Amino acid sequence: MAVIGFIGMGNMGYAIMKGLLKVYPAEDILFTDVNKARMEQVSRETGVRYAESNAECANQVKYLVLAVKPQYYDVVLDQIMNVVKQKHVIISIAPGISIEQLKRKLGVEKRIVRAMPNTPALLGEGMTGVCYDPALFDEEEKETISTFFQSFGKMKIVEERLINAVVCVSGSSPAYVYMFIEALADSAVKYGLPRDAAYEMAAQTLIGSARMVLETGEHPGLLKDRVCSPGGTTIAGVAALEEYGFRNAVMKATDACYEKCSNIK
């Protein structure tokens, strides 16, 4: 019998599974997906077996990850509601669907962990916001939950009322980072730098800058100031970003993301 099961094997489910395989043997994991060809492909790549149905998958595991898009939750919950028991730990990674909503469908006694991971989990560099009621889980289960999320990156326990903000700052934001890398590289290509070099330099600069924030613990504004020599090239670029609304654009993207999360039914 497997320990962890996945319903859905899209980009996010696959990224999490790849991280888990660094901690758990393949035989401890089970998954299913609506696409049979996809299941066969993933099973060949990972050695993880698949179940023929959502109910079968749920019945064979203790920790069940719901890794489908929010619009498919009602269908999936209908298929597993008579299978999941008190022993199960349901891990939901869908934006906009609350623990209360899941309990109304599966039963108020069901134990739910709500989380918002991101796709860098594929490389073990994910960032996940996690919320659950610790009173409903024993120490071994809480340790397993921590091991689960830390197998593919870092985790932060947050109150559920803040989970939509987590979607904004880490769940959706990798897309914004990729856009920034692309734009930064394009700007260098415009002046003659080969594209492969421009992408590598832009991406590595983001990695190094992010590590400076995480490892020094210093305020990003202070680190920015240290790069900006008086009358220099960097402050000229920063001034242009401010003129064209860089910060405002990021905040508007966050507003749009938050509003979308809040309106998912």
C-alpha cells in the first residue's frame, strides 16, 4: 500500500512528485490522471505506479494530494467522497478553494491541509505556503506534512486568510520572474549580446540577488542602494524603472491575481 497519492499529474503535481522521489521510494507513491497516455509516460519516467481511477487512488493511500485545477474539484470530490475516511490527510493545492468548502463536500470531520506551492518545486527550489489546524494531527503526521513540503523546497506556515496573498507572492509570481528575465535578456540582445549568454547572465543574476536577500537577511532596499553609486549607471536604470511604473506594474499584477483567487468558485 502506498503512502502518498496524487489525483492529477499536471505541471504542479509532477513537480511535487519529483521532489518527493528524493525522499520517498517510488513504491510509496501512487498517482492517477484523466489522461491515460500521460499516466503511462510519467510511470515510465519515474517508476511510480498509477491507479485506474481517483477512488482507487484514494483508497490505497493515507496522504492524498488533490492536484487538479479548481474547476475540476467538484467532479473529483464527488468521485472520492465515499472513499476518504478519518484516517486520510487531504492536501489541496488549488487556489481559491477553502478548507471549509472542502469539508462541506467531504465531511466536517475530514482533515485538510491547504497549500500553495510553485513550479520551482521541480528543481527542489519550491516555496509553499501551508495552512492546517495542528490540533487535528498527531506529531508523526505533522512531521510527515513538513517532510512532504520540504522535499521540494521551503515551506511557511500561514493563516488560511493569507493564502491568497501566498498565491500572489510565490504561487503565480514565477511567471513574472520569467517575463523579467526575458525582458532583461532582450534588452541586452538589442545591444549585441548573444541570446544564450543574455539569458544565462540574466537568470544567474536573479539567483545571486535572491540569495543575497535570503542569506544576508538585509532589506532589499538596502541591497539595492549598495549597487546604486551616486551619479552612476545603476541609479539611472532604477530611475527609468520608477518613471515607467515598474513597482506599480508589479503591485497591479498582484491585485489582479488576488482578485482572481478571491472569485474562484
